[in-house]
Amino acid sequence: MFDPIKPVKVITITSEKGPTKVMYPKIVGMKDKKVEGQINKDIRKLVNSLKEEAEEPDTSVNISYTIKVNRKGVLSLIILLDFYKEHAAHPMQVQKALTFSTLTGQNFTFPELFNPTSYYKTRLTRYVSDHIKAEKIPVFDQPPKVTDKQEYYLTDQTLVLFYQIYDYTPYAYGFLEIPIPFDTVMQMLSRNSPIRQLTSR
């Protein structure tokens, strides 16, 4: 399919200092340097906050990233923090995500994806509950509710809601991720939702 908005160019910035190794994405080559600068600033801010969260004595820290979607003016990525404190029972991981418009530099919060009158939180909470039951996912107590602080990322075809290790599932399960096909949420979206951009012809 012809894609009139080209993917942005992403390079990897690497730094290593003692037990801390950091790899994060940097956007380069955009015509609009203001947008490029805003996206890179938001990425660095998240990476630095994760680094500060884990940098303690006797702790090894590794930060990496994955680009989940980069097309049609939408960039969605994951930053993964992996850290291990000496004598701890096991390593820990924290996953964060960012979703941008590469046209404006907007960093989309979860509520900005949706029409506020669409009851999206109630409907998505029901979807999450049904998914957990269908997949027999081991949760500690009640299935999670979807709130305005919901963490998410986008792929080519899905909205993925995710929860941190230990929030609702045991360590061995890893991150609880709920993939939701775009078709399921189309009626709930805001006018400027990046999901609309990804699904436009």
C-alpha cells in the first residue's frame, strides 16, 4: 500500500558507565526540527527517569528499546528497564511506552486516543476481564480496571494495554499485555487519535 508519510529515521544512542548500559532511540533527519527535538526530548526524559529509578549501589542496569510501529505519521515504542540488585532473588523489569505523532510531535496520553463520551474505560475494562478469563491468565485478585493512567502501545493492527510485573500477575508470568484489534475500538476513538491515522487508507 502506498504510504505518503514516510517512517522517521531512528538511530540508536548507546552509553555505558560501570554496571549501567543504556540504549535508546534518537529520531534524525526530519524536516521539522522542532518536532524532531520535542520527540527526542520526551524519549530522553523517560530514559533518564528509568535510569534514576534503578541506579543504586550494587545494581546492574540495562535499558533497551523496541519500535512497535513507525508509519503514517505515528511512532510507538517501548523502553525496557532491566535491573538486578546484588543478592536479590531475581532481576526486575519495568516497561514503559511512548506514542507520538511525527507530524506534530504530540505525545499521546491514553485518554487522548478516545472520545470522552464513548465509555471507553468501561468497555475496555470489560474486554480486559473477558480476555483474562478466556486465556486463563493467572491474576492475583480481580482483573485490572482500565483508567486514564493506562499504559499502552500501538502495533500495526492492535492497541496493546499492559501492566507491570507484580501489578496483577506473578513474576514468572511477566508483563500482562492485552492486545485489542483496532476494529474493536474504532467506534470509541477521538477525531485525532493516532489509531485513525494508522487505519486511514
